[in-house]
Amino acid sequence: MTDPIQTWPEDFAARYREKGYWRGETMGGILRARAAESPDAVAVVDGDIRWTYAGLLARAEAAAYGYLSLGLAPGDRVIVQIPNVAAFFPAVFGLFLAGLLPVYALPPHRETELAHFARKSGAKGIVVTDAVFDYAALARKVQAEVPTLRHIIQDPTGPAVPLPQVDPAKVAFLQISGGSTGLSKLIPRTHDDYIYSFRASAEICGLTPDSVYLAALPVAHNFPMSSPGVFGTLYAGGTVVMAPDPSPGTAFPLIAAHGVTITGLVPPLALLWMQAAPRTPHELSSLQLLGVGGAKFLPEAAARVRETLGCQLQQVFGMAEGLVNYTRPGDTEDTIIQTQGRPISPDDEILVLDDDGTPVPDGQPGNLLTRGPYTIRAYHDDPAANARSFTPDGFYRTGDIVIRRSGYLTVQGRAGDHINRAGEKISAEEIEDHLLAHPQIFDAAVVSIPDKHLGERTCAFVIPATGSGGTPTATEVRAFMRTRGVADFKVPDQVVFVPEFENTAALKISRKALRAALRAKMLENT
């Protein structure tokens, strides 16, 4: 089994250290430092649980002793499948302190995904809790399929033993790649590169020891971990409040009770929050900054955040492989609404290329490639994916289509989300943005379907808004699009009304799944 590695060319690594991006910090060392500086400050809140930094460190050290007492050795991989509960933190920080590598799984993952993670990473154990779901029973099913997964671990503890020295240049953990279909690739992140990402994110977002971050999204996902997320908040000495689910009915009382100042959502949830906020009895005035990422937040919706939620919007565009872009609190309102921000680092190198690999001028769409001090150079043990995803000189092919203006990026969609209708290239996101301006439309997703005359035609899946005067007809939706001043070929050829969208584990709209379902249904009816 190949051990996870992540390396940069030595001249790049030397530059990143010289410029102070990589400071030789470790994930476990961060918790030790905060516990020494502010032992009595509250680190984590989860229902009746209120753990100080000193208390969290003590629990993490006990977990580290427990892992090592099982015979696990520094460098071993351990899957972590824990939902949004406080136990997540001593579990993962215990792994860091013991020199073990978490492999992050999301709560909705089941046997197929977990068995894949176990085989691909060579994991020797899995850490679970009994919260929400019987994860231990699930782990036993996976263990029967992958016998090398020897340990199913709950509430680890053991006698005190010396803990290893951890190399900050080595891999700290394995994340799963984004995407809505297929089995995920594994992403090795080092202590140096990942800490820089969330440390810089915390600075951009203005986090302080007084900041209170609501972990509303699944906490093992990259966005709520590091943008600035729970790790950025703990780095700043702030407080993390765990939300068992991201619904307004759960989140709004937590915001009011704990004075939450910042959180992050994906666009469908931001829409739900904006719909619910005018009717909530809970006080939301403590909320200062809402980060929206994971998928493009369309301008029509982005423009409504301040008036409905009373806070500053921050657009976030990034990927578990590295590059993260933010709009800044001091940006103009137009920049915040219309763009997905600019990169964290001065050393984030950005290429915007046409399909032939030629740079396109600013203002023109192209394929986004990037490299930098926190963008990986390779997936774990996946030569075929590495050949597809990385150039020989180390640029990561993100698969995103963007427009760059004055350093800021506007996402046009994934490369596969562009519809080729009779030779006209149409951005699905552009059509969705116009549809969201309709007062009777709650959300919309646009996909391509095969057409023997046009090659592809557009189909808009529409969720009607509740309490808005009823559902519009398809004819009315198409007529509305024509009032938006767009080319006629951008008016959807077909409109299908649905009660909800199929979501991925990370709560992003799965356009590929929608497209596949529509095609299957059409084939059945032909």
C-alpha cells in the first residue's frame, strides 16, 4: 500500500517558507498553542456541551493515547465518519497528536464509499459515534468487506504515552474530491499547506477570539472545515457552535442563543434561510458575515442577502484540491454580488485558457488552471487521474469555466455545464440566474438533453416558490425569460416543475444526476 505524500518542487517550497506561508505549524500544535494561551475560552458548543480549549486538548490527548494503545502507528490512516457533534474535534485532533492521518468521510456515505476509502487509503481503523445513525453497524459491514480495516473505534482512550513529533511538511489527512457522481479521489493535504489556507482565510474574514462560527454544513467537508470554517475559527481562538442540521428551524435558534457572528452555506440553503428569515421570531442581528460557496451563488439571489438576513455576503469559490477565492468585506457591492472573489494568496498562480491551451484575455471565458502554496500537485495513488488533472509543470486543471476581471473570478460553470445548442454555447448558470428573478420561482437548475436537430436543447427544472401566488406555467416562464433581454436561444426549450432537487452528500445540486434521470425518463417514453 502506497503511503500518502504531497510534495512541491524544492524551489517552490523554499519560496513558500521564505514568504511565511508555511510556518512549520501542525494541526495538533495549533490546539496546544490555543489551550496554552486561552485555556478557559470556549472552543466548542454542542447542545449542553461547552468545552474550553484546555478541555478539548485534554480530550484530544486521551483519544491520541487510545489510538496508540490499539497498536496504530504514526502514519497509519483512520477513516473518520462523525456528524456535526462535538466528538468530531477530540477524534480528529487526537489523530493529529498521535501522528495518524484522518480520512474524512461524510455522514451520508455508506458501504460503497467507505469500502473505497478504506481500500484506497489503506486505512486500519474507522472512528464513529452513535449519534444520529448506527455508524458502528455500518462500519462492521465495511469491515467484513475490507478486513484490513481492523479497528472500529468509539470514544478512544488509553494510558498516557509519549506522543510523536509530527513533521509539518508531511501529509496531515486525506480529503475526498468534489463531484456528484462516481467514487471520490483522495486528496493528501499537508500541515503546512492546509494551515496556511485556513489561517489566511481567518485573516480575510476578520476572525478574532470573539468570533462565533456556526458549523451548519457537514463538518468533514472542506468548505466548513477551512473557509474559514471550524479550523480557521479555532486558529483565531474563537468558538465553534455545532448545528445538527442546517435548516432555518435548527440554525436560527442557535444564532440567537450563542451570538453567532459568521457561518457558511451552499446556495440552496442560503435561499431557504432568506425565505425563512422574514418570518422567524429569533434574533439574527449578531450574524455579521455569511459565506456562500460550494456552487455558484447567482447574482439575483446574492443581491437579496443583506436585505433579508441583515448581514454581509461573502462569496467563496474553492476546491478541496486547494485554490480558494473570496470576495472581501471592503469590496464594492457589485463585486460581491457579481463575482466569486479573488485568490487568497499573492502566490496563487491563475491561468485562464481556451480549449487549445491558449490564454484568453480578461473578460473572456476560459478553463481555470492553478498552482500555489496550498494547491496539491497530485491525488493519492491515482496515476490516471493525475495525468488528467495536472499539467507537467504542476498546474491543477480545475474543470471550471471562469471569467477573470481585475484579478476577480466569475464562475461560468463546470466545463460540462455548458450547453451546445446548435453551435451556440450557453451557460446553465446564466439561464438559472434569470429564472431566479421570477417571483414565483424558488430555485432552478438547467441541464442539456439530446436533440436530433439541435444537438442539445435546454431543459429547466424549476422549484416553485411557496406562498407566491401559485405555480407559473411553462409558457409564462418562457415569456418571462424573453423579458430579460437575452438572446432567444437562451430561453429554455423545456420547463419541468419539480418539488425539490436531488442533492449530493455535500448539499450541492447534482446536475449530472438530474440530466441522467431526465434522459432515462425520456427514453422510457419514446
